Amino acid sequence: MDSNTAIAALAALAQSTRLETFRLLVRHEPDGIPAGELARLLDVPQNTMSAHLATLSRAGLVSSERQGRSIIYRADLQGLRNLTLFLLKDCCGGSAELCAPLIAELTPCCAPEVKLS
């Protein structure tokens, strides 16, 4: 990811409705949410939600798929990964011990479930 792409992604998230939309989509991975349902859940007019989704899409943070008459939106987790890695790439100037608490805090939220037999 380059600086311009990161700036576009951060700018897209720097608005409350878009940030809440993205967070809601992340919570509903991998199923996604239809555009109309997003608008209803966030109490936003559908045309306004459409504009917000277009901004997030151009920033590489959401993807969409037509299913019949609905458009299902999903968080683009690869876009989130790229942005996060861009921000942390040179974490603490190579002093890994300074970034260890941040990485430790991120790890439990995303650890795969262990299935017991």
C-alpha cells in the first residue's frame, strides 16, 4: 500500500456514518449486509448510505455483490489488513518490544477457535 491509498482509506473512515458502517460490516463477516438493511440499521436515508458505501468502496474497504435484487456489502478484510500493515510496517523504528503490547492486544480478538474433539 502506498501513502495515497492509505490516506484515501483513512479519509473514508474519518466520517462517523462511514466508520460505523465499516465496523458493522466487519462484525457481519463473512455474510455481509444488504444495502437497504445497512441504511435501516444505521438510520440513514438509502441515497445517503449509497454515497457512503461508494466512498468506502473506492477506498478499498468494502466490496459488493449483487444477489437477485439486493446488493450485499462486505468489509474488505484484505483492504483492512493492508491499511493496518501500512500503519504498523515500521512500528517503533524497529524496536519490537515497543510494539509487542499492541500486537498482543490485537491477537486475542482474532485468534481462531480451537475445537475440542
